[in-house]
Amino acid sequence: MELDETDREILRALQRDARTPFSEIARQIDMSSATVHDRVKRMEEAGVIRGYHADVDPQAIGLGISAVVGLRVEQGREDETLDRLRDVEGVQEVMLTTGEWDILMRVYAPSTEDLRELMFEHIAQMEGFSRSQTMVVLGTEYESHELPL
């Protein structure tokens, strides 16, 4: 789907706050609410807009430990491992990568004991698992969910 500047303005507004009423976005870009609604619907149907989400603070819900984990898996077992990781509680993000690690993950746990259990009793026990490196996040200095448009 080809995006024009109006589509990009709508996306910028929704990335800042997805709860912004279409009437407010329409006012900001000098367009009718119906046109904004139609454009948003078109972008949803095309898969440009994948969904709307609340940005929840992990610490506020008891997930005080965050880690980035690099995984090495046996060659040819990547897809199988990716499918299994999808179902592991605490695994927030999974990326198939190039370089030293086959897979990079972002995981959350309530405590270091829970992180240890996640790594040793769930992930390390998967068929095809080869090795891992876990890097505990000491603090997140910057995080953005807004893509450059």
C-alpha cells in the first residue's frame, strides 16, 4: 500500500496516542472525520495498522526483571524453536537474527529466581536448544514505539 503524507500524519497522531478521536485528528490535519475514518480503515485492512495496545509498565505489574537473551539452536530447528517460544510465559519478543545468535528475545520475570526457572526449566529444555547468553537489563534509558514516518 502506498502511503501519502496525509496517511503519515494520521499514523503519527495515532502513534502518539491511539485513543485520539478521529475528530481531533481531522481537526489537526484539516480534514473531515469521515475521511480520517476511511483512511484508518483502509490502513487497517492493508495491515499497515496492526492493532491498538496499552503500553503497560512491566514493573507496575510485578515483572521487575527484564533480560535480553541470545539463543543458539541446532541448524534447521529455528522455526520449531520460534513456534515453541511463542508459548513460553515471560517471553515478550522473539527475533530471528543473523550473527552470533540465531534468536534474540526480550523476557520479563518477577524475580531472578523466576528468570532462572524460565531459562533452565523451559528454554534450555527445548529440543534443538544449543546454548544461550542472558543479559539482565539494569535500566531502560530510552524506549519508543513510534516508527519514523
